[in-house]
Amino acid sequence: MTGWQREKQRHDAIGEAWADLVATARRTAADGLVVGTSGNVSIRVPTEAGELVLVTPSGVPYDRLGPQDVVAVDPDGRQLLGDLVPTSELPMHLAIYRATDAAAVVHTHAVHATAVSTLVTELPLIHYMAAALGGPVRVAPYALYGTDELAANMLAALADRRGCLLQNHGTVTYGASLDEAYDRTAQLEWMCRLWLTASSLPGREPSLLSPAQLDEVRDRLRSYGQAR
């Protein structure tokens, strides 16, 4: 393969990943998981020249983003592509990529999940899909957005998990693809809404699953879906 062919292949891979990222970001807005320019999305792209992290820019509505607006940084946060400033939550995204094998990260300000983050330190086991996130979903203690302190709090809450809540802030999930990261975000928001709904009835307490019951689900999920 010639140098020109390698560069074209790299350019095509970045362009495809950016299009997928923008589509996912727009989906978070369309599904009511973010308002305005809140939340952010990233994807890790391996290239022959080194790893890139594509990330949504700061303060730009997702419906205005096009192919020319690609923003990419290296694993240390140095901007390599684009003129727009990366999201202020870049430290959170990079912390996940350094600590896990994540291929994509989705951060939202989903209403029900954010509400739950103000009430408990861990989402009660209201539904077995908590197993898809690795277990009971923890709440990372509050810290100012965009800071290393927030990234550290988030990583502690993500230990052996694939998603967490950020106190008085929102959600973070990651996965092997943008679709997987997004689906985990949607599941987390749904579980939070379910718990808030069930626990709002006066004089009633929702039944919760036990750790043993969650372990049973975790074992079954290993064979869930279509064989590959």
C-alpha cells in the first residue's frame, strides 16, 4: 500500500467515525437525553499513525455539525484535527479510554438519571438490566464539570462497571461501539425512571432484586442475542 493509499484509508476511517459520532450525538438530543448543547460523545479510532479520539466540540448544537467540523485529540488530549474547541468534559472521556478497552463514550444530562443522582449513592436494584452495566450503578460524588477531580470520581464509580451516574450532573456509559454505549445510556435512564415512578407511590416501597438474582441474570446475559 502506498503512502497516499494509507492516508486515504485513514481519512476515510476518520470520516466514517465522525459521521457515526454526530449521528449518535443527535440521537441523544432527539431522545430527550440532553438539552441544547449539553452532553458529549466520543469514539476511539486506531490509525497507523497512532490512536485518535474523536469528540464533540464545546458549545455547538449537534444539528450544525458537518464533516468539516471533525475534532480529534491524541490520548494525552493534544488536539490534532479541527478548529473547534473539544468538549470541556474531555478529561472524563480520556480517563475512560486510559482505564478501559472502551471504543466509545456517551455522556448525557438525562432528566430521570440526574434526579436519581441527587437522591442516592447507588441506583437501587429495581431491574435486572443493571447486570448489563456490570452490576448496581453507583453515583460518582459531585465535582466541577471538566475537572480532573470529576474524572477521578467517575473512574472510581465505574470500577467493574460500564456506566455510572454523576451526582447533580448526569450519566456516563461506555461500550465496544457507539451503539452499545448509547444503548447503555438509554437503559440507565429507563431504570432510573422506573425506580422514581415505583418509589413515588405513598406508603409503598418497590421490591428490589438481590445480588444473587442479579448474578443469575449476569450469567444468562453472556449468551443473550444472536450468535456471531
